[in-house]
Amino acid sequence: MWPTLFALLGLALLVLVWSAASRAREAAHAQAARICRDAGVQLLDQSVVLREVRPVRAPWGLALRRRYSFDYSRDGIGRERGFLVYLGPGLESATVPTGPADA
């Protein structure tokens, strides 16, 4: 009975971690799209990639710092990389495109 209970608890924990990671990635994608749209640049590949996850001490206790990267283009030809850093559920910092390149 105990091994079954521990297995179910472990499975439930994995599902919760996966669900939280999926929500965080979706939020990062929406934020990257918003940043690119506001800067007048094109988000490439419609993808935001998780680059790093690490536990850190936050003002409210222990939290995860997630670092995402995304690619964007100013002119439709070149490719540049932007970054989003989340501390817990909130956006901590972002490299914001400065706008389309002047011709």
C-alpha cells in the first residue's frame, strides 16, 4: 500500500511541476510577442526557449529564476536574440528590441 501511495504522490508532483513549467513558458511567449510587437520587430519561429532554471532567494522566500531566449528580426533578414528573466511568477528583466533598423 505505501509504495503505491508514494508512487501516486510522486506522479502528482511531476504533473504539478510540468503544469507550472508549461504555464511559465506560455507566459514568456506572450511577453516576448508583446515586446516585439511594441518595438515594431518580428518575433521569429514563434518560439521562446528556456535557457536556465535556478533556485534563488527572493524577498518572499525561495523561488525559481527562469531565463528564456527568443529570436527577432528588425528587417526580416537578420536575426537577433532577446532574453526574458522571470523571478517566480513575475517578469524580472527583459532585453527589449529598440525598434526597426533605420534604412
